[in-house]
Amino acid sequence: MWTFTICLLVLIAGYFLYGRYIERLFGPDGRRTPALTKADGVDFMPLPGWKLFMIQFLNIAGLGPIFGAIMGAKFGTASYLWIVVGSIFAGATHDYLAGMLSLRHGGESLPEIIGRYLGMTTKQVMRGFTVILMILVGAVFVAGPAGLLANLTPGYLDVPFWIMVVFAYYVLATLLPIDKIIGRVYPLFAVALLFMAVGILVMLYVNYPVLPELWDGIHNTNPQASLFPIFPVMFVSIACGAISGFHATQSPMMARCMVKEGLGRPVFYGAMITEGIVALIWAAAATYFYHENGMGENNAAVIVDSITRNWLGVVGGILAILGVIAAPITSGDTAFRSARLIVADFMRVEQKSIRRRLMICIPMFLVAIGILLYSLKDAEGFGKIWRYFAWANQTLAVFTLWAVTVYFVRAKKNYWVTLVPALFMTGVCTTYLCIAPEGLNLPHGVAYAIGGVCVAIAVGWFVFWKIKRDKF
């Protein structure tokens, strides 16, 4: 528990120390924001700071910081370190800067921001890539909460029934103005999610389980360590609990509702640190579960159900499960909403009209239904889609970090704060693509060599570009 406690305190300190440094580096000022200059009553509208934080936190807190952290805990204490280091120096920095650049550029969607700094070709690729990722998020975040709801309700309210209910909610949340459903329902979801996190945190200290400590050594405790090495698999598995490209697609939505730039650190940086705390709590709880039951269980939902019921009782367990259900639902609905806004941005389609919104959303929902049906038909379907999502998610973070690095170079500011995470995540994503069973499935040595070459090429490209830029 000492390692867990130290990690928890470092995460909190990271918000006040490194978060403040990143804020000063960017330099928020008193300019009028898009919420005031482009108000449309649908997507651009002023919201109070506390509501912005709750919506941003719920938007980004999908299955990653819970299910991802539980699976990541199989790798041992290395998972704790990555959650802390990744959240402070990569994830929260990534989320804050993506949101602030959107704020500075009229509430632009992520592909437009990336294209602004990495060029038109990259912008076009990122437009399609990001929309596909958003649809994947919407699809995979239907089945998880539907299965948990089915376990809490009578048998005739089965998984297909709850899938239809959750998907119907997604449709309404995507189409209606942001204050009609998201702005009203999210406070209730936030209560459930925070109860879950606080409840498990309190019980960790009440039960005070034996957990591995850093001084015991950092080694791979995964029973399939030969197939799943810490690098790069753990860094993709934990995903949203440390850094996630999906988060940068959500930040522009809050940038369109923010009344002053000074709210950026608590809303963007603070939401990611809070998510890192949730991930750390679940990683510790899962470590305890594995210590008591072995590491044979691969269904994160079973682990969540066991921990919450044993530690919080029947009623508390149900409330905690509702928090776990709220997390993916509140990411799935805004994933579809982000996809709509991204398509609307590059097609220059106004969104005041419900007819124009439907024109974009109907094809998007049809594709999502097709993906969802595939995941239900094939026993391995959901797992495959989740792994593709996880890799695509981290790859999007790579492009976002590179775009922000270019911004800092142009602004003549400290670009190392994003260059180092950009290079590291470039290595993670390229190596994972080479080593993963759903990827090229190459021998580990070959995969590491290719990943290293890709990082070297990225360094060479950056140095060449910067030298050329400095000459002119």
C-alpha cells in the first residue's frame, strides 16, 4: 500500500506543480472565447466551470481507466508507474494543450488542429481516421454497459434490450443541444462514478491488502508474459488511464462552451489527473483480486462485480456498478457527438438545423450498428474490435502530440514537454502494430528493432524540419 499511496499523492501534486507549469507555458489570456463569439444554442454555448469539468471528466472516463487498468494490473507495479508518469507528463499535458489550441482556433475539431500544424495531407487522413475511431468508441461502449445492466435487472431485460436502450440514448445525446441531455444527465452520472471511485479507495485503506511495492522489483507478473511484454502491450492496454487520443477529440467540445481560458487547467488537465486517480484505484483493487484469486480471470466486468460486492455490500456494490456503467455511456454518447462535429467541420455543414444533423448522423449510426452486430455475432469479435480501438486510440495521441510540438516550436516555447511523449508513444504504437497478434505478429526482437527505427526516423524528420525552419 505504500507504493499505491505515494503514487496517489504524486498524481495530486502533479496537477498543482506540473499542471501549473504547462499552463504558464501555454499562456492563457483574457480574450473572448468561441462560446461567446460563436454561440449557436446547440454546440457553442456558455457553461459554468464545474459543469465543464464534470462533462469533460465523464466524456474521457470510458472503459479505459477501469477495464484497461484492471487488465494493466496483471503487469505488476509497472502499471502504477505508467499511470502516474503517463497521466502527468503525457495524458494531462496532451488533453490540456489540445483543448487550449481548439479554444484559440474558434473551437476547431481535432483533425483541423492537427492539419493546421502537420499539413493538409495529414489533416485529410486524420479526418477519416478520427471519425472511424469515434464510431468504434461508440460501438464498443454499448456492449459493456449493456452487459452490466443486464446483470442488475430481471432476466427478460437481457443484453439485446439494454443495447437498444443505450443506443437510443446515444442517438438523442448526439442530436440534441448539449444542454438538453448531456448537461442535465451528467451530474447524476458523475455522482455514481465518484461514489464508485471514493468507495473503492476507502475500502482499500480499510482492508489494507498486501500489494506489491516498487522495492520488490519491477517485473512482468502477467501469466502470459512471453506473449504480452510490458513494452508495448501494457502501454496500450491501460490507454485512457494514462494517455488517450480519444480525449483530444473531446476537449474541443468543452472549448466551445468555455467562457474564459483560465478554466483550461481545471477542466482539461484536472479531468485527466482525476481519471488517472480512478485508474490507479482500480489497478490496486485488481491487484488485490489477482493476489486472492489468481490471474486466470480475463473478464474485467467479473472482477469489478466481485470487488464491489465484496467490499461495498449489495447496495453499495450496485451503486458502484452504476458508476462503472456511467463511465462508458458518457464516453460513447460524446464519441458520436464528436464524430458529427468533425464531419460538420470539414464539410462546412451548419448544425443549427436538425435536418442537417440527421444528414450526418444516419450513415454514422448505420456503420456503428454494423460493427456492433459483428461484435455480438463473433465470440472474439468484441475483443478484436477493442484491440483495434486501443491501438487507433494511442496512434491518434501520437499525431496530437506531434501537432502540439510543432505549435511550441513555432511559438518559440519549450517543445520538449510534448516532443519526449511524442517520441515515446511513436515507439509504443509502431512496436505494438508489429508485435500484436491482430497486427503483424512478428518476433519480439524484430518488432523492437522496427519500433526503434521508426523512432529514429521521427527524430531525423523533426531535426531536419527544425533546422530548415530556423534558417528561414
